[in-house]
Amino acid sequence: MIQNKKRKEVTLDANIIELLELQAKREGRKLKNFMEYVLCEKANDFQLTEDYKKMMDKTLDDFDKGNIKFKDWDAVKKEMYKNDV
């Protein structure tokens, strides 16, 4: 089975690393394995609520009707910083 994995770097406070290492040892895991496990569990724990689904349906409907306008990140940054100059 071929797995499509991406590598990401994470920077954490030394105290957080120490706590994670302790938890990993308690579970008989290496730190990296423990962190991957925790992140996978958290990602798979996400559940869509009915309220969230309704809100997203309304947002998509408003977008389709042209009631919502989106700007790309560069345009937003220009607006944010134009008053700083």
C-alpha cells in the first residue's frame, strides 16, 4: 500500500517537548511516533455539526448568488498595510 505523506516542521517550546516525551514514554512510544499518533487522532476526531453544515450551505449559496466577495491574500495585505505607511 503506497502512502502519500508530507513532511512538515513544527517548532515547539522546550517545556512542551518535555511533556510530550513523558507522555510518549508512558505509552511506550518514541516522541515522533507519539506526536504523529496524537495529530492523527485529533484530525480524525473532527465531526461536522448540523449547525456548521447549515452555516456552510448558506455561505456557499450566498457565494453562488454573488452576495459574498473574496479577496486574495495579497489584496488583503495591501489593504491592511496601506494605512500604516
